[in-house]
Amino acid sequence: MSATELPVQVCGIGLLCPAGIGVAGAASGRPGEVPGFRARAYIKDRKSLKLMTRGVKLGVSGIRLALSDAGGLDDLPPDRRGLYVGASPQPGDPEDLRLAMERSMGPDGFDVGRFATEGYPVIHPLWLVRGLSNNVLGLSSATHNLQGTNSNYCDGAEGGWTALLEGALAVAEGRADAVIAGGADSLIGAEPLLGGRKCGEGAAFVVFRRAADGAPPLRLDRSLLSTDEEDLGYLGAATWPVALARMLLRS
């Protein structure tokens, strides 16, 4: 058995991407936002929304979708339910700093003195908390009582792929009975920072469980997946999870 062929199966899929949500996300789309996405439709705790950037909202929602699609995980002990998440370094919501930066500008540009007296006092008090790269992992673990093995990979597109592979390995090696694995990102507006590269946003998570005896192994191989960047834009940590979810929903 190679490192990418594992005795696991996918029993739940949660997909949000520029092509749509759920099965609709497997169709053609265009770079940009997830159409029709409303975080309140998936996140019951309204207070927690204040702690989430757009990417975190997508990730938490994608995990809820995957768990709803899988069903039947509540009978598993909490310490046997794991979560693996791919993310990107999060700067927080730019709007939380916009007013502070505007008030800190002097005739010669950014003025440290003005920032200390006029800019800093108006920074959103939750700016740093909202920007933590493991917010999807932390908030979803608490919400769904996922006490088992877990990891957060803050490495952009590679982080999303690592989360999938390591999550499947955790089930194959018996460290968990079920693992939710995937990634989330929102890069809307990041085009200038990426050399004009078309960007989008999205989240995709799958639920891995051990395959039945005699079932063919699941092959996790990036050469079999299409990231459809021209169709969806660059999705950061959601790149490979979205590609896997779209392939599974099409099959």
C-alpha cells in the first residue's frame, strides 16, 4: 500500500466555492465569492460571528455541511472524532485597521506618532483574535465536541493538502474513528498582492471513516485532481480540498 492509498472512505462532503454550495459547487463557476453564502445559515452562535473573518466563516460552515452530510457521528466517543484543517496566515479583516491607518497618515506617509495617538485607539478590539490562523479548528472543535486527534496546517494551498492526507492517515492508522479534513480561505481582494492572479474564496471538508473490509483503498493523488483555477480563481488553503470535493461530487 502506497502512502496515498489508504483503507478509508469518504462518508460526508461539505463544499462551498465560487461555483456554488454543495452539489452546485461541482459545476462551472467564475472567480469571486461563494454565491448565496450567508454565514448565519450555518453558524448558530451569533456571538461567535464577531470572532470570524470571512475565511473562518466559510471554514466553520464547510465543516457543518460535511458533518450533516455524513450523519451518524454522534454515536462515536468525542475523543475518537478528529479534525484536520488547512489555513493561510490570517491578517484579520482589513476593515478593522482601515480607519486606524487613515488617521495615521501624515504629509510624508505613515506617521508612527499619529498612529500612537490617533490610529491605535480606533483599532477594532477583536482584530488580533479574528486573525488567528487556527480559528476554524478551535471554533469547530468546540461547537461539535471534536476532542480527538487534530492539527492545523497554516501553509496555504499545501496546508489544505496536508490536512487531507494526514486526516486520512489518522483514520487508517486507527488514531481516530472519524476525521473531518479540509481547508478554507478567502482571497477576495488579494489580487494585487499575488501579481494580478485571479482569486476566489471557498471551503471544502470531507469526513473520513475506515473502509469496509474488502473495499478498494482511497487514492489521494494530486495528479488526479484539477484545481480549475481559471474557473474558480486561486483558493489558497481551500485549493486541494475543493478539487477533491468537486471530483467526488461529480463521480
